[in-house]
Amino acid sequence: MEAINQLPLNYEIDLLLKSANRIIEIHKGQYLFQEGQEAKELYIVLSGKIQVSKMNAEGNELYLRLCQVNDIVGELTLFTENPSYIFNAKAIENCQVAVINICDLEATLFQNSAVSFQFLVWMNDHMRKTMTKFRDLVLNGKKGALYSTIIRLCNSYGVKREDGIFITVPLTNQDLANFCGTARESISRMLTVLKNEGIISMDRKHLIIHNLAYLKKEIDCENCPIELCNID
């Protein structure tokens, strides 16, 4: 099987890892941090997967990112007075993460122009990625939100097989609804239509995409670079 997207180890990640204070283990189901908690650290994922989400007042959860190896988590707390985490970060697999003290990193960014530049480049790419996600969720309706989510999953966790693109991350209909910010019932109906038309199929909670071109055509996909069009 051939991985669709194998992101290289970024130079800025190398630089940030040199600032790490320690490495910790997080078990599946544990929170790395929760919304409202005092923010003293940010993290780099070394193994496993971390789900970043936001909960609204009604208790509905919106999945924002599914972070994997080399992804930075908790970065929005930098250079903030009395910072607190604005999202939840939960391990969906057993994880190993590098821990960087925020005060130490801020001092490093002031003192080391190379690290500062690379971190700014990373933050800029991260913001662009976030804006494209919200564009898909807000402007293209429920169908566009689902189709773009599936396309992003293909870019991040898709593996080419003879029968299509296999998404290596197990997903329930509720998971997909949380990524799309809509009701599970709506997602279930749209998935049923796609299955009946042979566009996708399921294998033990794993999506298999048989016609990616169809999904892209339906939402007038702009073929953004994979660096922007992913679920991380």
C-alpha cells in the first residue's frame, strides 16, 4: 500500500524540539489539556494522534484538528497575558509528546532569529490552513463540509489500494459530524447516498474512497496544496 501524503520532518520542528523540557506519555482517552485550563506549555506530537476540539454551550463538539507526528498543539497561547487553553486536546491513541515551557519558548523566540522566523512561517501556514477549513465549512453547506472533510482525510490519512483510498483512521458517523459541525443524522443520510452511488464504502469504521474526483468536482475543489488541504 502506498501512503498518499508523507509529510517530511520540518526544519522548524527540529528547532523547536531542541527547546523541549521533557517527553511525556499520554494514554488513549486522556486529555493533554482542556478548555479554560491555565496554559503553561505547548506540545509537539512524537507518536499517536491528538484530537483538538471545541465545545459549545449546548454541549456539541466541533473537531478542529486531528494531530499526528510533528504537529504542534497549544500554540495559540504564546505571547498572551495570563494565557489559558481555548480548545480541548484529547489523545485518541496512546501518544508520546514533547513538552515545551511557554516562557522558555518565548525567550528563545526573542533571542534566536532563526527559530523566530521558522515559527512565524509555521504559524502563517497554520492560519492559512485554518481559514480554508472554515471556508469549506461555512460557504459550501453541509455537503461541502462533508466532502471537503473526506478530501482532507484522504490527504492526511489516505493509503492507495486497488479498491480505492483507504482512510487509516477509524471514524464513526458522529466523528464525521463533529468535523463538519452538523448533526449526525444529516451526515448519515449523505453517506448513504454516497455508498449507494459507489463513491465510498465502509470497512469496519474505515472509509474507502472509490471516486475522489467526484467529491472534488461536486464542491469545485480548488486543488489547494496538501500542506493546506489536510485534517491536521
